[in-house]
Amino acid sequence: MVIVVFLSAMLGLILMRTLHKDIARYNSDDAEDLQEDFGWKLVHGDVFRPPQRFELLAVILGSGYQLFWMVVTTLVIALLGFLSPSSRGSLTTAMLLLFIVYGFSAGYNSAHLCHSFGGLSLKRIIITTVLFVPGICWVVLMIINLCLVVAHSSAAAPIGTLLGVMALWFVVSIPLTVCGAYFGFRRKTIDPPVRVNQIPRQIPDQPWYLKPIPSALMGGILTFGAIFIELYFIMNSIWFHKVYYVFGFLFLVFCILVITTAEVTVLLTYFHLCAEDYRWHWRSVYTAGASALYVFLYGILFYFSRLRLASYASLITYFGWMAIACLLFFILTALPFLFQFAAGAIAGVSEILCMYPLDVAKTRLMLQVGTGADQYKSIVDVFGRIIKEEGASRLYRGILPPIMVEAPKRAIKFASNDTYGPMYMRLFNQKQLTQSLAIMTGVTAGITEALIVATPELVKIRLQAKENAGRYAGTMDCVRKIYAEEGLKAFANGLEATIWRHALWNGGYFGSIFGIKKLMPKAETKRGELAVNFAAGAIGGTVGTTLNTPPDVVKTRIQNYNSAKGPPPYTTFLAGARTIAREEGVRALYKGYVPKVLRLGPGGGILLVVYDHVTTYMRDHFL
């Protein structure tokens, strides 16, 4: 651990000292030094030239986003104790589902980067993104499975499992990728801060250590040094059937891996630019991803020193899975800096982890019918009785579905809002966004968002409900029992009410933000701008919560109803609102309002501040 921290500190120190010397020299008053530029200042007109095969580069980076969020979310879930270390099946299932869900991220970022590089074919980038990583992994998996079938091994996957994985790919992953690519392609392209020269600059001969292969190998060994100790324990856990339970340390090692990869990539890219080599795009990718080669070499060493499997099928299985793991590791580590999408999702997941108990309290209050002695009296009573009667862990019951969908949800929320705004401006011949168009944009973005979150919301509600405390063992058990008892159509229960809920919240949220920013004085400092954004977002979140609580109550009750018992009392928002108001009074439509507004009021302000701050910072420093 000390070696890894020292390595990161050393790389950061080298980078700071190198940049400081160059900047001090360029800021000096020495006339001789100012007569002629050299080094990285000479390539300012070529450094933003689109790279060769930029479509493939965009796909690799987009897939890197997908893998990055799959790994981060899996580690967070395991770190919180929601995945048992002794149950490998649950860990594998969670990773597979997360990879499928985050297909939206791959499509969004691939299309946006390709369009920024000058790509014009949305269909081509969609097909390449859909087939590149999943296609390669699928081919290798089929070869491994075929060898196991020929060897009559019990480890061969049955045809039903393979068809199920293909169905998830076609039914869920591909539509999400297409949806993400559509929004990413329509997003504003990244404009270079300087004009690109029409004639490419001639690149001088490079020293041997800056040539592609030596520089990549040097960068890869440094990154590999951050993980090789932990890699030994992971390999032992996989191939010797040992339980791996130190997810906290693994998360720390992953964070250090990200930092080390970023530092190594920046350092070597800077050296290339100083040598007047402006072809940095692909260099940064394979310099960061070269550590995958060392992981594969370590796998070979591990095989001959620890395993020595005798059968041909075992040999194919081992090296086939090592090849898949190293390919994914290459794509993951080839993503050092493109974190615009990641920053918004981190903020969303962090908000869920901090504020989720309020969501549990909201659901319990909304599901209450009547005024019996066993009813919850207030939010404090909810927390106290849950902790006393069920344990503190119940406050985080059902957190997995919203975490899984958080990144696509945040991406869809803001990407849809950014896309529909200009579309409505063109449709209604408006040069600027108006109050009515802002509300219309928010409503449309909410409808789009609702289509993604409806099913995870249903699973979350079932897990949070008090009457289901001992019914479901976990998220996957809940999904299996809903499908077995109620059928596939049950996962669409409450979709119409969910659309009402998100349309009203987004319309109130974005519409209020637009109006409040118009009324408030323009901020003159960054701190003032943050205050304005937080105030506008908090008020917008409160307005949105006030508008969407009635459909949220109806949605919660529809989704908690077990359709195997018979027809539900109502299936739509308007019918449910009339029934609840008639039987329990109008106030019942605002059950759970207090914990809901406590979460989404300040949460709306935090979300807007983080989104605006991160996108502004990335635009100023990296784009």
C-alpha cells in the first residue's frame, strides 16, 4: 500500500516540477528565450487535429465509460454489503446487469466524441458501439463454451442461459445504446479553442524511448505496479475457490489505479508534445491501457506456477477468460479524463447513499391506509420503529435498483433537457428559450426519463414495503418472484403514473429554475453563481416535489399491489387519485411529502450546482 501511494506521489511531483519549469521559462523576461518558441507551443495548431480512425477511438472511449461505471457501482454495492462474498453468482449477475444498463453511457459518449471529431454517420457509430466489446466477448465466450461441450464438461453453459443473455443484449442493451447515441450525437460538439492548421506539421524524429512501443511499455509497468499485489489475491479467489471479502481495500486500490493511470498518461503525453509529436489521442489510449499486457503476462506466470491444469478444456477456459478480462481492462484504463458523464452520476449515486432512508420513509408513509394504532405518525416515528423492529439495515432496503439506474437516469434527465430545448425553439421559431418552452422541455424530458426508471422503481417499492419484509431475500429474488407469480407484464405496472410523476417534477424543476434565474440578479463571482444555482435548484426541487407527490402516491400503491391476487382497484393516476381522495381524503395524496421534500428540495439544488460546476470546469480545462 505504501509503495502504491509513493508511486502516485512521485508521478504527481514529476509532473508538477516539469510543468512548473516550462511555465516559468515562458513567463520569464529573458529576450533570448522569447525569440523562438519550441516544444509543445509549436504544435498548438495541430494538437486538436482529429486522429486517424477516430470512430474506433470514440467507441473505445465510450465503452470505457460503460465499464468504468459498471466497476464503480459493483464495488460500491459490494462495499455496502449488498452482495455476499460467498455468493459468486450474485456478483456476476450484478456485473452483467450493470454492464447492460450502462449501455446508454457507451452510446452517448461514443456518438458525442465521434461527432466532435467530424463523424457524420450515426448509424455506423451505433453499430460499432453495439458490436465492438459485446461482440468480441460473445465470440470468445462461445469458443470457450464449445470447447467445454466437446469435452463433456459440467461447466458448459446451457443453451437457455446463452439465449437469455442474448435476449438481454437485444431487448435492453441495444435499445439503451441507440437511445444514448441519439442524445450524444445531438449534443453540442466539442469545439477546439484554437484553429487547426490546414497543412499538418512535419513531425521530427523521436528518441527511442518516445516511440509508441517503448513509451507504452514504460507507462504500462507503472500502472501495473499499482495493482499487481491485489491481483494475486483476486486470482487465488477465482481459481482456488476462496472467498474474497476485502472489497474496501479493493475499492481503494481501484481509486489509486485511476489516479496512477491519469498521471502516467498526462506525463507521457506531455513528453510527446514537447518532442513536437501532436498525435496524442491514440498514444494516450494505449499508454494507459498497456498495463493490460502485463496483466495477461501475469496470468501466464500464474498458470504455470500455481495451476498447471491438465485438460485441454481447462486450458482454453483459463486463457479465454484471461483474454476477455485483459481486453476489458485495456478499455477501462484507456479512459483517464473524460468524466463529464461520470461526474453527474457520481453526484447522483452519492445523493442516493446519503438520502435513501428518506425515500424508504416516504414509501412507508405513502402505503399507509387508514388510521390504526400501528400506523406511522411522522418521519421520526418511521425511522425509530424501523430501526427498533427491523434493524438499521432496513433503511437501505431496495437501494440496488436506483443505484443501477442512476447514471442513465441523470444522463437522460439533462441530455433530454438539453436536446428538447433547441428542438422546441426551432419548432416554435423562438431565438431564445422562454418560460413556456422551459416547462415543455422539462415535461418531455421527464416522460423520456420515466420510460427508463419505471421497472427499477417497482422492484424498489416491493423491497421497501413493510409487508414484504420477509418475502424477498434480495433484489434478484424479488425480480424472480415477480416474474414467476405475476408474469412479465407486471414489470410495467404503474408506468402511466410514473410518466405523470416525472413529467410534473421535471416540468416544475426546469421551469422554476428558468424563471428564478431570470428574477435573481446576475452573479458577479463564482461563489455567487453557485449560490444562485443552489437556490434555483432547491426551489425548483421543492416545486417539482409539490406537483408530483399525488402521482407518486398513486404510483407507489399500484406498483406495490400483487396482481396475482386479482385485478387492482385502479391502474391509472387519475382513477387512483379519485379513489384515494374519496376514501381517505385529499390529504392522503400528500402522504410522505415531508421526507420527499427534505430529500428532493436540497437535492435538486445540489444536483444543479454539481452539474453546472463540473460541466463548466471540464469545458474550461479540458475541452
